[in-house]
Amino acid sequence: MDFAREGLRVSNSVFMKRLFLLLTVVASVSVHAQQLTPPKPAADPVRTLVGRLELEKYKSTIKGLTQFGDRRQGTERNRKATDWIEAQLKSYGCPTDRIKYTLTTPARNNNATGGGGGGGGGQKPPDPIIASGEVRSGPGGSRYRGTTRRTGVNNDPLRQPDEKLRALNTEPAKDGEREEVYCTKVGTTRPDEMYIVGAHMDGHGWGEAANDNGSGTALVMELARIFSSPDVVTDRTIRFALWNNEETGLNGARAYVDQRAALQGKEDPPGSGRYPEPKWLGMIQHDMMMWDHGMPRADGTWNPEQRPEADVNIEFQSTAKRADEAMKLAFLFREANEKYATDYPAAVGPHMTNTDSTPFMDLVPAISLRENERGMHTGAGWNPTWHQPIDVFSTFSDNDFRLGLNAAQTTLAAVAQLTGTKLK
Ligand SMILES: [Zn+2]
């Protein structure tokens, strides 16, 4: 009996061992099966954020800016536009501050709006064709090629056919105190380092400054809105700056550099963990974002449609002290465009000029995004709305607005990666 019991015990024990082995094999097979099935990918926070940019919201922000006419510096309409921008930024949850400076127009340059314009009403090209087929040098190291048209600033109220808009734009600029607004998204782990995302909010020419530079201003405001969402966390700080006085010679951006460059990276008060001016890691400017209709035609007219080859032009300045790093930054933006922009590609060029990134370019890697290259395209007269009465909201089609939106997608994606952006 004892043997039998013993035998039973033995066979029981063998059975248990076999069962255990079998279960181990089953478990191990199932682990392997799990490993073969790819894990569910975590949602890409950059793609989620880019998806929050909407054409209709971008358009309505531009539309909001056009209620202040051409927003010429040194006027009530310019000050009201600054107040309106600040109110929007606050409503997005982005804390604001202002830079104050004084503008004194040098005596020799009292006609601040410069030449150009004159004569005629309505939607005619601003000036005749001045060259065709000739190669000449343009601003920023560029060269003009093909058909070019003379450019200038319209200074003639009668060329604005809309009487209400003409009345809104009547007050002339006066020298004196100036203000410009910015808002800041503070980084969680590196609050002492920041990227500056900028655009100028002033304009001129007796229109609505819809493209120059409602398009860049709205882009920066849309990014401020998205990055300020309560579920967005960034390692580094981002500052959204809406420069004033770009059109009088970059005075607002220069005032910022003059007043704040020396404050970079200083904790104030000491031990507070607060950095009123984090160390600048890069400056990204947006100026004229929507119109890429190609070269002027030989007869002085222009293509009324966005050209299908339209692109976002990312420029750095090859003569800047920080040119090599700016070039790398420009290509990082181009890559962000390839990965995240929905409609239009981006191209990189070395002739950044005549924009608010210029005062930064020897101190920090600085780039600008535009609809065209500032030198060889804009300077050669590719945009007939530039500083003209036809720079009004109704001039632009959805294909134009969408180019601006694609630039917004590009900058949002690049800055989100550079600042270590995550979603809560
Ligand atoms: Zn501009």
C-alpha cells in the first residue's frame, strides 16, 4: 500500500513537473507573441499640436488685425492694435509685457513712408516694369533676375478707393513714445533658455496691412495660443514678440536688443527660479507670409492665383557672425516643414535682410520665414500688394492664406522640437 501511495506520489509529482513545464512554455510563447506584435505607438505630440492650427482661426486673427487699418506706427490705430493683440494673448493664457522706447525720425528722412506710389486709383500695378532679362544686385547679397517691377510705399490717400478705410488711415505718424507687446511661455526644466518667435505688427501704405504683416502677426499669435494651452508643457521658454516700428527701420526689435541683451540668463530675484530674460537660443522672424504668385509678367500684370509651386522661404544671412548656426537652424526648419506641413514645401536661402531678425543675427542664430526671398523676389517686385492700398483682407484667397498656415505649421513643429514640448 505504501509503495502504491508512494508510486502515486511520484507520478503526481512527475505530472506536476510536466504541467509546470507546459505552462512555462505556453507563457513564454505568449510573451513572444506579444513581442512580435508592435507596441501601440505613443501619439506624436508635435503632430497633435500642428493639427490644432486651423485655416479659419488663422484667417479670423488676420481679419481682427485689419480692423485697425494699416496700423502705421506713431498713430492711435497702431496703439489700439497693440492693445488688441495684448488682450488676445492674455485670453490665450500667455502672460504679457511691453517694451517702451522713443522714436525720433532723423531730420533727413522726415518723409517716413518714402517714395513710390503716386497717381491713379484702383487695382493697377504700383509701378511700371523697369527691367527684363537683366541681372542686377539686390538687397542682402541677392541678385535680381528676369522681369522686375519698381517697388515703393504708397503715400497717396486717393489710391485707396474704400472711403471708410481711407478715413481710418488718415492720422499721420508723430514722433514720440512707442510700445510693443510680447508674451512668454516659461519652460519647466530650462526656464533660463529661450527661443524668440517674432513678427512686426506695424504697417503702412493706406491698406489694411493684411499680408505685411497681419499674416506674420497672426501666425505668431496662433502659436502663442497653441503653446499656452494648459495641456502643453515645454522644457525651454518661448517668447512671442510683436515688434512695432519695423517699417521705420527695425526700431522696435533694436530697442529690445539694446534693452535686454545684457539681461540674458540672469535669475531675478536670485534664488527665485525666475529669469526675466532667458538666454537667447534663436530668433525666428515672420514677415509677409501669403503671396507667392511668381515673377511679374512682362506687361506689368501679375498672376492672380497662388502659383502651384509656391513655397515658404526660410532665410539666414551668410555674413552674420552666427551664420553657421543660423544655417543649421534654417535646415532644421526645412526638415520640420517636410515632416509636418500639409500643402507647401520650404526652401532655404542665405540672404536674410530688411527684417527684425537682423538686429539679433550677430548675437544669436537668427532666421526669417517669408512667402518669397526678400532680396531676389520681394525686392524685384514679385508682390504687387506690398505697401499698397490693395494689401487688404479681400485681396487674398484661401490658397494664399494656406501658405501662411503652412509657415505656421513649420515654425510650430520646429519650435516644439527645439523646446522639448510634451502633452500632459
Ligand atoms: Zn514687413
